[in-house]
Amino acid sequence: MPLVAAMLTRSNGAWKKATSVVQASICRDQQRPNHTTITSVTSVSQRRHFSSAENGAKPSRSHPSAAEAKQKRESDREFLISVLESSATKRDAKAYLQTYGSSKAKAVPKESQAFTALVSDKAIPEAKDVSFFVQGSVPVEFLEADEVPRVAIVKLREPQTWDDTLLGGVAKTLTRLRDLGLRSVIVLECSAEKSSVLDWKDVVTQQTDRLQKAIQKYGTPGAELVDGGIWKRSTTPPSASSLGHTKLSVGFGEAFTAPLRHGHILVVPSRAVVEETLEHTAADANEVIFALAKYFAGLQVNAGQNQTRTAVVDRVIIIDPFGGIPARNLGDGARVFINLEEQFNSIKATLGAAEPQDNGSPIPGISGNPKASHIENLELVKNILAILPSTASAIITSPIEAANLQSNPAYDIRRDAEEAMAGEVKTRRWQNPIIHNLLTDRPIYSASLPIGRIKSTTNGRYQRSSRMPTTTLAKKGLPVTIFPDTRTRSWQPPKPGTPRLKLTDTCVDLPRLIHLINDSFDRKLDAEHYLNRVQDSLAGIIIAGEYEGGAILTWERPFGLDEETAYNSGRLVPYLDKFAVLKKSQGAGGVADIVFNAMVRDCFPNGVCWRSRKDNPVNKWYFERSRGVRKLPGSNWAMFWTTPEAAVKDQVMEDYEDVCRGVVPSWADSKAAD
């Protein structure tokens, strides 16, 4: 993990150095085909392999063939380069280290020399705090008996329909998660076709064996099959949680915790042992996943007593051929981010309004109704995240994206055939959404990024992707409070003389709002001056969570117009006066995206303008979400807007510029205005 931290905290110069080192290493190995990589310094005797008569795990060969060794080296380099290409910030790296970094000091093997350029003191000031660097395979740490592993519960839907390349790609991604500190517990959901000669048990057995073999190709410890750990009772067992009642529970916890401590990836078929008869029976995969989440979270009640937490569930990952939760405005793409606290009911209602032609699967060989599958996945992540810490999140994606095969035309199952024949789809490198999320706790594309601003990972220009991503990131999220309420209609210019919202109204917690502004801007607001300034112009406010983020918006009059004239002529300007996020919530949890989306989606869908200092580091974020930007001559302001076609309407632009120049700052200090 320290290697990853070093790569995450690199500067541009360090990135170029490291990339050169990697490329040089590739060239050297092409000249030395018999070169083998040292993958671990841990002796075999230190590796404890959990086994039972049921696990079916097979030990990997001690000495891989030359072809396997070459494949492993190429896979390792691809992984390292993918980390280098991640858009993680120093804040992301710090958060990642705090969560997954090791507290154990390690020796620095000779193989680390390839990345010394990456972590030189000149390139990365924090390098002196990094304890070890490795080229090649990352040794898997073995946890002590009292250490709690960090895990991802992964659902693979219909893996029997995936070919070996696709399954191998997914297996590689899950192995990389383990290298980065997150160990997977994989639950298989298989269904047998009526015309198939194989029954359900045969399909499950076949697919668990396929998955284990695929994982074994990417190093040791490999995969462990846990086939007797889930029990089923005739009555619902007691639980410390009132959510998701199920008759399933973890009957033999050590079958899960022991191999997890020793670095194994667990494979769990969707079946259970009937407690009364000790026979295996089919079990709903979602119920198996929920039972595992309750057990790991310490919410399963055994013998009338609550158990302690046995693992930290950081991620729930659903890999479904139908991909993430669809979005109406993204064509064949998915919603980038879902704030479950705010959006669950509306999204479920939208998905439930199935059209007649949606009765069957659009993907050959995949059973089920797409919308029914999306609703099932949405409900599953909501129920599981409700019992997990607020830092946990869920990823719903397709096998193609999980395996990072989007650039392979053979796997673009949603592309129009004519477009493919015409050669319109360009191959380019995509980031793995699962790896990216672990490193940054964010989706690859921001939730508030307009559809036309998908950024290519190969250059700095913006272009619309030929194939939209199908990955959704979901979090328990934050409630969003908007005053005035926008559930009936968006905000409209108030008629002169009518009552309007004030920041001193009882619905607004003014002290917390002022604290939010002071903390976000790192300066003190002149509250009295500010209240007087917005008293007669306030349009409304947006609050995320418990004042973790927010926005204050106003209706401003261009200079020289009285309120009556501005209203009657339709020239009241919708203006974003304050946009604030608590420092502790900046860069994580999507708070800024949640507030911005509420503003442009619910409050001012027809457009809004705002200003920012020309040297404000947030301007890049603003620019990506705006329709345009203009630097105001003779001032230190840059003006942004989201109003469609505003740039070709002279009167609109003149009014916007007049307002952005004329708003008087309300800070208690004498620093330059923000």
C-alpha cells in the first residue's frame, strides 16, 4: 500500500519519471524473456490455508511456467500504470493511507529500485514518510487474530454467461483490490436455463470452480470456497437490525474470518445448509449477501447475545450484465452517483414505470427483466448500506467495466451494429471504475458534470464518449433541504411586495449556516452586513445534511433598475451568492455535487450565474459544470453561468456582468473579496 500512496501523491514531474521507469522496465523484460519476478518474501510455512472437505480449493503450482510468469509481469505493470493514471489527489492519498495503509514496517527489497524516481524527495515531499516500495507483485499481508479485515461483498450475476476472458478480467480486478488492502467475499448468483442439461447445482459447482481457477492465475493466496458457512432456519433468527428480515445467517463464522485474515478471496455459492436437516438448499443471493453484511457488522445475534464486528465492510459491489442504474439523459449510460437518502424513492418510481417493450432482456443469454434487476440491485444496496458505517458505499457495474474491457470492441454489447461497422467507436484507455473508487472514494466522472463534458483520459480536451459508462456509485448519502420547497415547482422571481424567505426565519439554523460559510471560506463573515444585503433579494437556500454543505441564492437587479421594473421586464438575475462545503466534507462524499445538482436541477433549471476570483483553485470545477465563463476586465472576477444560449443574448450577458461586478462582499476582514 505505501507504494500506491507514493504514486497517488506524485507531482506531474514524478508521474512522468515513473512512467518512463515503467516503460524502461518493460523494454528490459522484453529482452529477458526468462526473467522472473520475486513476488513475496514470506515463507510458505507462514501462509495458513483454510481448508475443509467442502472448500474444493486447489493449491497453485510453486513454479509457474514461463508463459504464466510473463502474463503475471504484464498484469503487474498494467496495474501499476493504472494507479499512476488515476486522478487521485493528495487528499485522496491521505484518506486512502489512513484507511488501508499498513502500520507494520517492511524491508525494502532490491526490486524497489525501479520506482525510486517516483518517490524522490524533490518530486514528492511526503516520500520520507513512505516505508516501502515494490516493483511487481504486492505481498499480501497476514492479519493477526485480533485484527479486523476490510472487505468488499461482491455479487456476480449470471457468471455462467461470461466467457473466460471476461471472467478472468473480473478476477484480476478483485485480486487488485486485495493488493490495495480490500479483500473480497464473492457471492455467485446463477440460474440454469430450462433448456440446459445442467441443473442449478451443476451450474453453481461449475461456476465456483471457474472463478477459483481464474483468481488463482493472479497470485497467492488464491480463492477459498466457503460452502457450509450460511445456514437456514425454519424461523427468522434474531437480529440487532430491524431491516431485511431473512431466515439466513452465518452459522460458522470462522469459515469466513480465518481465510480472510490470511489474504484469501472467498467464493460463496448462493446456497445454505438447512439447520434442521443439514442438507444444502438453494438460497437467494441477495439474502446471502445481507446475512454476510449483518454478520461482519456485528448485528447477528447468537445465543441471545450480540456478537462483535468481525470485518469492516467498506464496499458492496454488484457486477451485473445490465450494468448500473440507468439515467434518462445518458442514453445507454448509467447514473454516475446516487444519494440514496434523497433519491431512492424517485429513482425506484422511475424504474417501476416499465414500458411494454421492456419485458425481456436486451442482452442475449441473460435472463430477467432489466428494470426488475435494477430495482432489485437498488433495494439491495439501500438495505445493506443502512446497516453499515456512513463511509461505506456500493458500486453497481457491468462485467465489461469491472474487467476494464471497454476498449475491446468485442465486448461493447450495447453498441449499435451499424455504428460498429462504420468504425465510429474509437479505442482508448478507460480507468477501472472499481479501482478508481477505492483510491479516491469517488466515481470516475463527477455526478454534477454535464453530459457533454465527459473527459477523455488520453488528452486534456473534452469529448463526448462514444460509449457511456455503465457504472453507478451509491452512498447512504445526505438529506437535501431546500427553502422554498421545489417539489411543486422551481423557484420563480417574486412579485414585488409579496412575502419572501429570510435567513432569520425559524426554518434556517443561522448560527450553523454562518459556521458553514466561515469554515468553507476560511474567513469570517460579517453577518450583520450580509443579512442586510440579502434581506430583500433572497431567492432561497439549499442545505445538505446537517449543514455539511449549502448554497445561498438571490434574485439580483441590474444597476439602475428598481424592483418593479426588473420584475416586469424579466431582468431579475438568478445569482449564486454563496456555495460552501465544510472542510471535513470537501473532496469526499459528493457533498458539493449534491448541492450543485439540487441548484441546477430543482431550483434554477433555466440557468444561474455566479462569480469567482480569477485565481480561485475551484475554477476548474466551476468551468466543467458551467455553460460558459468570462473574465471581467478591470477586476479580479471570472463570471460563470449555466443558462442555455446566454452567450448569444447581449442583454442577458450585460445584466449578468453588471450583477457580478456590483455585488458588495460581506467579510469581516480586509482581505481581497471571494
